[in-house]
Amino acid sequence: MARSEDSTRILEEPSDSLKRNLTGAAAAIVAGVAVLSSLYHVYSLGIRATSVLELRALHLMVAFIIVPLLYAPFSGRKAVSPLDWLMAIAGVVTTFYVLTQNEDFVLRAGVSPTAGDLVLGAVAIVLILEMVRRLVGLPLTILTLVLVLYAKFASFFPGPLRAKSYPLARIISQAFSIDGIYGIPIGASSTFVLLFILFGAVLNATGTGKFYTDLAYAGAGRLRGGPAKVAVFASALFGTISGSGIANVVATGTFTIPLMKSTGFLPHFAGAVEAVASTGGQIMPPVMGAGAFLMAEMVSMPYSKIAISAALPAILYFLAVYLMIDLEAGRMGLKGLPSCELPDPKAIWRTRGHLIIPLLVLLYELVIVQTTAIRAALFAIYTAVAVSFLRKDTRLSWKGLLGALADGTKGCMEVIASCACAGIVVAMISLTGVGLKLSTAIVSLSHGSLFLALVLTAVIVVILSMGLPTTACYLISAAVMGPALTKMGISPLQAHMFIFYFACVSGITPPVALVAYPAAAIARTSPIQVALTAAKLGIVGFLVPFMFVYTPGLLLMGSPGWVAWSCLTSTLGVFALSVALEGWLSRPVAPAVRAVLLAGGVLLMIAEIKTDLIGLGCLAAGLTLHYLTAGVRRSGSGIRSAD
């Protein structure tokens, strides 16, 4: 069915409306630079080590070249203009200047910058802001400019915001340094993020995305509400190779949402299921969203430990979505798809089962060998290329391999721009000390209450996410609010994971729920309806961060016995919440019973012995009351019929 022009526009990512269909020299340069970039990263990270500054500078240079040529400054301008060429050339000149200065550039930054540092630093800042405007939008651009202006005029601000003002030379030098533009964010982008995006591009080129989708259909299609459950499994699997909520919706939703509607699900519910499941792809190990790789750098922890710690919360998230789909399907009397309409699982495994090997290699390297994420990603890429040759229909041709290499780099553009801009933001926060002021303000407003501090943090992250992509939202929020939460006595992993989760689930948080918009466009329904329903389906995503702050066992921290107990009670809590929110379990659930189950679910998700025991009592009482009243009703019905 053809979509309207408006719907198609909504389906696009923010930068897609500006993306050009390049031809001629511009197309050749973009494709060549993208392929060479992927090869360079694989070589420098896997074969011959290079300096940190060289890797980060060349990584950013690729975006300096590709973004002006591939993305127009405005939606109406499709031809590459002389200004676009000038931007690309300026980016190359700036990069080679940094490379020729080498260690001197690092040592004098923020202390005694040269005229070249200041001129080309200003050029780099302008280029980055323009890249962000084209790829991400105005909010991050404006936020960065505000912080730069604050650094310049902080002495004129009133009250607690008053601080020392810095000359423009110091501001530019601070931003154009290894602690700013070339800092930790771009460092993570040039290593973990690019390699995992490249891994996903190679998997897509071999047809692994379709393999995952077909596998989900074969496994869950015949169950009650099967098409919706397929969306959950397919998005969870596809999330391991995309790490993007919007990309998940566009890739899997075009199949699952129409199928859900055709089997009886209401359009807004179908769109909400896909939005929630696709959002969960960012928090689903082994390959989470880009923010998780940045988290590994910021908390100085191996990515493998981040992924392992995130596993149980992600499972609880998807379990809640699955249960609520099942209950909704039961309430509506929906059935699964007939077997004749489903793929044959044996045929899927026989013809494309080898495509699971790269993912298994990745898991083996991360979990069993516990190697670095870089080495694991490289091994997984090599394996993906190798196993594609096991069958003719998955074999990568030279054209397919070069296309995957190009797609891997081009798929990283938004992350590169966001990370470079976040580097400027972090530099300004560090220079002015505004991060410490805001962190102190959060602690002060919470009056020493960890719960209030968490609520304030969650609200701020959700507000920031209304205009920022997940990666930038996490980076900026972590820089400001991470220290505040650790001051309250929780570990850096808990604090950063809390912020990361809210940066992810903001995609389904009304009123600005970015992931809900493409889902609504495919479902041809109201985005607000989709967002509200998605918020209900994804309720566990809003509760889980609070849970693992108070219950470190959910992040697999603590004794094995306590971790097991936390898993059990949290699972029961998810079940109780699902029934309470859906209001159906074999038959409609009475309002009083729903209230008891809701209270029990919340208490069970707070893993303390006292709350767990009360929660178990509420769950038992609610289920007993529900089934006892069902028996009374059946008995009463039988007596009346006998009369």
C-alpha cells in the first residue's frame, strides 16, 4: 500500500530529508573515502597500532569530507555547492594541520595556543556545528553555542551561575584539543562504535537481517498474537546489528506492523509494539546502542562487563512487552498465523543457519574469552565475511563487500558529528565548572534523597532527549548528572546505566517520542496514540533503572544467591505489572484486583526482603481473588441455567 508523502517524510531519520543522491565526482569521492575509512580502521585497530590522535583526527576528517557532500544544508538544495566543497577541503586542511603538529598540539592546547591553533580550531568548531545541524538538528547546535557563550560571558550571569569569563582564544584552544573535539567521545566513536556499525553493515550485506526476521516469524508467528510477538523477537535480534530505535522500526516495522493490523491488532497498538521493541534494541546485548560503548570509556570498564550487566534488565524489558502483547491478544481473542503462512524453521536453519556464527563468535570473545570489544568486533567482522562464502546465496561479492565497507562508515556519520560536538560541550563544562554547579544543585534539590535525585535526573534526561539523539543525550547528561548520582553513594556503573536507559526509553516518552513517529507513519495512525500506548507497554523500561540502582543484583552485582533471588522476584513483578496494566488474565481483571497486583508488582521490583515478601503476598492475594471470583461466577451461571 502506498504511503502518503507526509508519512514517508515521518519515516525518515532527521538527516534523510537532506540526503543527496550523488552522482559524478562527489559520489566517487564519498564512496572511496567511506571504503578507505573502514579499511583504515580495521588495519589500524587490528593489524598495526597507530597513535590515538592520528586515529581520532582521521576518523573526524572522514565526516568532514562526507557530510558536506552527502547531506545538503537545506531540504530544497540537492546539488553540491562550492560551499560544500570548501567545507570538505577545510576539514582536510584542519586534520593535516593537527597531524603535522602531533605531540606539540596536545601539550600546548589550552595553555599557549598558536595562531594556527586558533584559526583552524575556529574552523573545526564551525564545521562540526554545521555537520550537527545537518545530521541531528538545531537543538544540539544551539546547546553547544549557549555553552560557548556562557564560557565567554559567565561573569555577567546572576547568582549561582556566575563564574569566570574566558577569552575567546582560551575557549577555542580548550575545545580544539585532546580534551575537547578529539576527546573520549570521538575516541569511542573511532574504535568501538565504527567497528560495530561496520559489523552490522557486513551482516546486512549477507542477509542476516532477513534471517533474523524469518527466524522470529518461524518461532513466534503461530502463537497467540503471533505477529506482535514476532516484532518483539525480530527487533531484539535486529537490534544486535543496528543499535538504533528508528533504524529498527524502519527495518522490521514495515513487515510486522501491517501484519499485526491484518490479524486484528488496532493500528496504534501495532505501532506501539514495534516502537517499544525497537527501542529495546538499544539496550539489548551483545551489541547495544552507541552510548553503551561511550559508557565503557567514561566509567573505565570493559564493554563486555557493560553488556553482561545490561543483560538481565534488557530481558525484563522484553519479557514485559511479550506478556502484555500476549494478554492483549487474549483479551481481543486473537489467534496466531496458520503454519502455511510461516517460514519453515528447518529450511531457514539449513539454508542460512551459518549466519548466526558471527554473533556466536562475538559472544564467545566478549563473554568466554573476555577480550576487548575492539578485538571481538574485528573477529566477528572477519567471521561474517568468511561464513558468507559457505553458501552461494549469502556469498559476499566484491561489490557487496565494498558496499558494506562504505555503508559501515556512512552509517557512523551521525555518531561522529554528535561525539565531536559532545566533545566541545564537555570541554566547556570542564572549563566553566558549570557541570559541578549543576551536579551540586541536583544534590541540593534532592535534600540528600537518592530517590529524588534519580527522579530529577530522569526528568532532565527526558527533556534533553526531546531534541538530542540518544548518544549526545547520554554524553551530556552523564557529564553533568553522573557525578551527582555517584555523590549519592551509588557506583559509576549504576549511575551511567541509569542515565543511558532513560536516554534510550526517551524514544517512547510522550510528548516527543521520536521512535513512535516512524512506527505511527507505517501504522497510519496518530503518533501521540502510539507514544502513549508505547509508554504503557514499555513501563518496565522506566522502572528498571530505579530497580538496578536499589537492587545491584539486577546488574549481576553481588552474591550469586542474591542475584538469583533478584531475578526471580523481578520476573514475578513484571508479570504482576503486566496483568495489572492490561487488566486481563483469562478474563477481565476486576479494578480492585488490578490495584493489588499493581502494588505487588512494584514492591516485587524493589528487591528487599521486606518489600519482596509483601509483594509476594499481594501477588498471591490478587491471583487467588481473581480465580476465586471466576469460580463463583461460573457456579452462579450454572445454577441459573439449571433453574
